[in-house]
Amino acid sequence: MPPFMQNYAPHTYALMRIVTGFLFLWHGTQKLLSIPLPPPPIPPFVIYVAGPIELIGGILVMIGLFTGWAAFLCSGLMAFAYWMVHGSQALLPIQNGGELAALYCFIFLFISSQGSGIWSLDAARKSA
């Protein structure tokens, strides 16, 4: 890590957690509410199982509440999505279109291992 960034590690981690949760929750709103666009044709199972996990999990990760558990669940969902949807087409993500699922899987796994950090409701609950 460059020396000038060491002081900002907690801040950049918090930004990554917030932005990742924000981006992920929109996948859930698309599946459940057709906002901002209707979802592509997908099985109802995906809508009613993945949609709530994406929406609620994304919100919890973004605001930093029960972050470790929410991120772990989201990571598992993305691992499942990768192997069930993309991994059956080809092994490499560049070939099967699963890059986003693979990235979400490992980013959420990292967030799960690190916890909520600063700028989170978990941190506010601990200090209260």
C-alpha cells in the first residue's frame, strides 16, 4: 500500500462497502419492483429468492447493519448464481459472462471477513 494511503484505509474500505451494497440492492429492486427496468426473463424462483436477498442484503451492507452475516449470505448467493447460471456455460468468467457474479461473490466474502468498519450502524451501536 502506498504510504500516503495508509491513513485512509478505513475510509476507502467503508466507501467500498457502501458502494457495493448500493449497487447490489438495485439488482433486487429490478427483480422485485421492476425499478429502474424490468428484469430479463428469469424463473420465478430467482425473483422470489434472489430478489429479497439482493435488496435487503444490499441495504444492510450499505448501511453497515449486521454486515458480516448479510455479506456472507450475499456472497453465497453470488457463488450459487455463478455456478448455476454462468459456470454451466464455460469455466472462465470472461467466456460465460459471470464476471459480475464472481466479483460480487469475493467482494462480499471480503466484507464478511472484515465487518462493517467505520461509517456504519454496527459501529454506532457499539459506541452507544
